[in-house]
Amino acid sequence: MPLTTVSAAEAHAGTANVSGFGPTKCTDIGNGKVCATGISGSPDGYDAAYEKWGGSTVTARFQLMCINGFSKWDNGTFTISAGQRKSFVFSVGDQGSCRVQMHSGGSVFTSPYVVIP
């Protein structure tokens, strides 16, 4: 699934055939927040999101990291500016407790762990 820019309300509404979302858990990184949400239904997986409210435009990537050792990268780098939200759905099934890492400019920002409801 390609990276998209959408509002927070559209992010969940735009996912096809989804039957449930777990709580969204975020880490405030100063100029925005990195979030993860577990998704049950079709597809089972995890939503990675970055909402940026300040600072200059950056290039970044998402990586899903799970306690069971499973790891997966998104489909490639994206750019994001203040006032935008980018998200990526990892359609990987239930991998248990996972978190999102956002890699940008040599830094890594990590969300709290989430599970699929």
C-alpha cells in the first residue's frame, strides 16, 4: 500500500474491509508524533503514521518491529512537511506486540507497542 497524506479521520475510514482498530499509541517527538495502531479484519496488520506539525520538510521511512523478532520496512522513503500526516499499513497478519520506528536524517523515533484487537 503506498504512503498517503490524509487527515486522521480519513486514515481509518480509507482502509478497506476493516472490522476493528486497537488503541492508537503515539510518541511525541517535538515537531510531531509517531503512532502505531493494530488493525483486525481484512487485512490484519499495523498502521504506522507520522503527523508533523512543525519544523522543516524531512525524508523518512517506517519500519515495523515486533517482540517476536518480525521486522518489515515500508515501500520506500517519503517526504513530509509541517501540517501533513503520512501513514502506511503493514498487512502482515497478527505478529503480536509491535511498534513503529520512523527513520529520518540518521535518527530513529519509536512508537509504543500495540497489538491487534
